[in-house]
Amino acid sequence: MREELKNLADIFYMKILSPSSPINIKWVHATFSDLGIRDENIEKIAELNAPLSREVWYYSFIKAQEEEKLDVYLNKIVEHTGFEENERLGKYLDALGLIYKDGEFKRKFFKLIVLVSGRGTNLQAIIDAIEEKKLNARIVAVVSNRKKAYALERARKKNIPTYYLPARKNERREDYDRRLDEIIAPLEPDLIVLAGFMRILSPWFVKKYRLKIINIHPALLPSFAGLYGENVHRAVIEYGCKVSGCTVHFVDEEVDHGPIIIQKCVKVKDEDTVETLAARVLEKEHESLVEAIKLLSEGKIKIEGRRVIRVS
């Protein structure tokens, strides 16, 4: 990423060398102040009124990127230098998570839609990871088939758009999913996350969003597929398993069947109850879901048959 940032800075550095350009070190300092970016190095150089060297210019780009304000900084620069789109620049922007659209630079987020039916602890784990900057993502909608799902309240507290979509009497799965898609399609999500969504998606929906839907299952698939909630953990204990865990997988036309992205294990203790085992597995669910989203958002996986392979 640093190489793309340097190349981007160089493109604009050639523009600011124009004698008519108002951009100098004092301009950089004043712009940083307007953007709420405090940096002692820039302040000291501005006090000396030193020339705006290529190194200092590049440093200003690094600082703006660290403060997640590179898009705004670029828009300020373009006000004085103009902007011409080209393939090389587009490549650098893409690597930096930026786009140029409607006459301005904008941050490109990995757009998530989360489908829920219950408490929403996995949803909360995603929200927390985004706020802690562990994920460069944005939840553009949370949809539930249950009106009283606490997950909806978690989303509302963070001003995330929410939708309640109940099933109609005797409605076919595909008909429900087509109504669901009326919400989802206009939002153009990069990924749909099933975080405790108590509905089986229709083949029509899965086909439309193939390899763009992931699910979290509270067991080590393919074991205990098709079970959910406490039923999974009860079955694990009754079967005498020594380990359990969770699985994040792509969704295909079969229940709990798609290619496995991540699995994490926990030991099943002799004294475990359904509740104690569920609590430990849930912790791993939170970790796994965030990790899977991060891998997908950064394009760090490839699929070979049923195998999901990490790439650098």
C-alpha cells in the first residue's frame, strides 16, 4: 500500500510544482488544521517556511491516510490542481480503498448486509471490529424476519438502516427471498452475512449471490449440519465429542454445506452444560466471523473445488 501511496503523491507533486500553484508547506499546514489533523513535523516545517520537498509531500499523504482523511485531502488538492482520470491513477486509488466518483474522491468501503433473527451478538462483533478499524467495511443494512430481534436495536443504536421483513402466510421461500432482494439489490452489497438468520435461503437467491453469502454455524462442519442454537451444543455433548467449535462457510443450495472459510475449535469439558459450551463457542464465532470478513474484503482467498485457500 505504501508504494501506491507514494506513486499517488508523485502524480500530484508534479502538478504542484507549477509556478502558479498556491500549494506550499503553509498550505499543507493550514489544510491539515482544517481537517483536524495535528502533526508536529508539519507544524515545525511550516514555521520555518521551508520548501515543500517531495519527501514532505509524501509524508503528508501518509499522515492523511493514517487519519483516514486521504479522500478529503485529495479533494482539497484537486481544487487547486485539477484532476484527470487515468488507468494508472485508478489502480493506485483502488489499492488505497478510494474511488473517484461524481467529481470527488470517496472512500471505498466493503459493503455488508447482515441478516439476523435473534440477539445479534455476532452482529455486534462486526460493528465493534469496524469501529476499532479492524475492518475497512460498512454495514449498509440489517434485515430481520423477526420484529423483536434485539439485533435490530443494536443496529439502530449505531444509526445503521434496519428492515423488518416478516414472512407471509403460506409464502414460498423463493417468494420471500424475492421480496428480500428488493431491499438488498439496490444497496449493491459486497457480502451478505447470515448472523443467526433462522431461514433457509432459496436456490434462486443463493444462485444470484453465489460466493457473496457467508454463514456462521456453531459446530465443526460437516458434523451437526442442519442443527441450530442450543440443539447443536446439546447434540455435541450427548454424542461425547471431545472438541467442538464453529464454522464460517459460503452458502450454497444445501444447508450448512458450502466451502469452509474458517473453523475454530474449543475443548468440550466433562463438566460442560449446553450453556457453558455455547458461551465458549460463541466467543470463537465472534473471532471467526470478523476474520472471515477481513479475508474476503481484502481479497485474500481463492477457491479450488471445495477448498478455500488463503493467499497473501
